Amino acid sequence: MLVYPIIAGFGVRKWLGTENAGIVDENAAKMLFQGSVMVRTLQYRLKLALLATAPLAATVLATSFGCNRPATNSGIPANSETSTNLLSRGTRIAAQGQLLPAEGIIRLVGTPGDRIGEMMAKVGTDVPANAPLIQFASRQLRELELKVAEQKLGEAEAALAAKLHENGQLVAVAEQELALAKAQLESANAQLELARSGSKSVDIANQNVERMEKLVKDPATSTSVSRSSVDQQKLQQQQIAAQQKEAELAAEHSKKLAEFQLSGAEKKLESLQASREWINKTSPLGSLKTQLELVRFQYEQTELRAPVAGKILRVDGSKGGSVSTLPLIEMANTSKMVCQAEISEVDVQRLQVGQKASMSSPALSQPLQGVVVRIDPIVGTPQYRSPNPLAPVDYRVVQVIIELDSPSVALADDFVQLQVDVAIDVVAAPEATAK
């Protein structure tokens, strides 16, 4: 029972690589005791053995974990912070992360089958929004097609304008004819009224004939009125009646003719107005405009422009090269950078928005600083593998977004997608403490 813990302690000590130094790396010990089932089993058996072997077991355990420093009066090692951090997984969370633009990376592609005519984008340069980056070889052909489409549209517009102008003139003539027909109808109505008013003359002539016949028949006055005078009065009465009838017939005929002309002028005007609408409907102007928009869109696709202001991160292509479905240019707005870190699920409960974090890498001149701004609720498999070969692989992670401060952004904008070592201070953030 006494030999087993000594051998086990020596094995753990040698496994942790601290046989000579006597100091256990906090992060390595944390990953070993959390990520491997075999190590957890060994730890459990070692604790049982140490509990059974009291003083000697305590000495071996302290030596194995590099806590063999002078003890205080309470029996706790002087380096109590290291021991306590190891048992409570420390005051910092170690993880792997990647530096990314806050708004993501934009990948620009071209039309497959085309070729690069001119490459204007250069890696590392800052470009404004809508700046030209690539011109494709098909640009000249699309420009000719655009000119042809614009010419066809112009010809169609001119033809339509000519037809509408001609129709407008015909409509104006028809409106004049309609106005004339209305005036003629009014004149015919006036003539008819005038002709009908002549019936009073016929009545007077009839009355004169009747009066003279009475005078002829009366013996007292028969000598004063001759029969020839009566006949002459009747003849005059008949002439007046005939003239009246003829005038009324002529007026009615004029009215009917005016009404017919008015109806014809109205129908002609309606027909011309309907033909104007038909000219607009049958004109190819609409389809030509749509075709022009399509050709203009195809022409615009022959030049790749920057959708936003940002830095050119990668250029995959050269003049004369063919275009495939792969991105030709990668760019991003690097004025605001973040670190996307993967935190083990066992440390999620210790995470809080507002905690400070530091990021380091051999590629960086100094560690970067930032603050946790988001904790994603999705748990998944890790994408960033630790460079430590003894790090566990059978664990799940939660993604955390760390926003870099301004001085760190100036250092990180040249290292997009750089994998970094992340250390998050799990001490409660001031905002959380205030709550």
C-alpha cells in the first residue's frame, strides 16, 4: 500500500514534465485533469491511496504537483494560490481563438467562364466603397451590347413619339370636326325653330280667306268683294303654306344631317383616342427597356467593385486567368476586430459578458487585450486545435466573441484569421459585481 502511491506520484510527475523544475503548468494540469478519462481515473485512485497512507501520501502528492515549498503554520503550502487555482481550475480560462474582423470577411467572386482583363486590387491596401478591383475580359463585348440596346431603345422611343404625334394631330382635327358638327346642329335646330315659327303666317292667310268668303256670301257685302279677290287670297294662302312646309322640311333635313355629322365626328374622335392607347400598348418600348436593364446588369458584372470600404486581404488571380466559382478577392473592414474563442463546456458557468481577456501568439509583438461581448448558446466540437500535443480532444466547446480594444486592433488588423492563445480573467466583471 505504501509503494503504490509513490510510484503513481512519480508517474504523474514525470507525465506532467515537472520532474526537474518542480512547477506544474496550471493550464496543462487543468487540461489533463479535465479532458482525459484515463487521467481522471488515475487521479481518483491516487487520492484514495493517499487518503489511506496519510502523511507519506500527502508528501508525495505535494511533491508531484510542485507544491513542495515551505508550509505556513496552518499546514497549507506557501504557494497556496497555485494549489487553490489548480483545484478550482484557476482564476483564468485558457482557450484557443482566432482573430477576425467584427463584420466578417467578404469573399468576392466573378462570372465563371470569364477571364481577368485587368487586376487593380493589391493585397494590404485600403480601398473605399465601390472602388473597382477587377475588370473582366468580357467588358468590351458587354459594352458593345449595351450601346446596341441603348440605340434600339432610342429608335423605338423616336418611332413611338412620331406615331403619337401623328395621332395627336388627327385627334386635333377630329375635335375640330366635332366642334363644327355641334355648331351645325345648333344652326339646324335654330332654322327648324324659325321654320316652325312661320306657321303663324299660314294661319293668318287662312283667316283672311275665311273672312273674304264670308264677305262674298253676305248679300250686304258681296258687291264690295269680288270672287277673283277671294281666289287670289286662297292662292296666296296656298303659297304661304307650301313655303312653310318646304322651310320646315329643309330645317329638319339640316338637323338630321348635322346630327349625323356630329355622331361621325364623335366616333372618329373615340377611334383616334383608342388608337393612341393601342399605340402605347403595342409599342416594344417596355421590352426594350427591360432588355437594356439586363444588358446593363451584365455590363456591370464585368467589373468587380468593393461592396464596402475595407482592406484587401487576399487576391487569387492574375491578368488573363480564368474565373471559376472560387473567390477572387477577400476583403474586410479591419477597423474593428474581434477574437472568436472556443471555451470548454466545463468553464461555461464561469463566463460572463464584460470579463477581460488577453490574446497572445508568436506572430504578435505583444499580447492583445479585449472584453467578452457575447457568449453563443450553441455547443459544438472545437475547430481550433491546441498546439499542445497532450491537450484533450474529446470535449465540447462554446464560442465566445471578444472585442479588441483600439490599441490591439492596430496590432491585429495585419493578422486576420491568426490562431491565438486566449486567457480570460474569470474574476467577476465590474458590471456583474454592481448588479
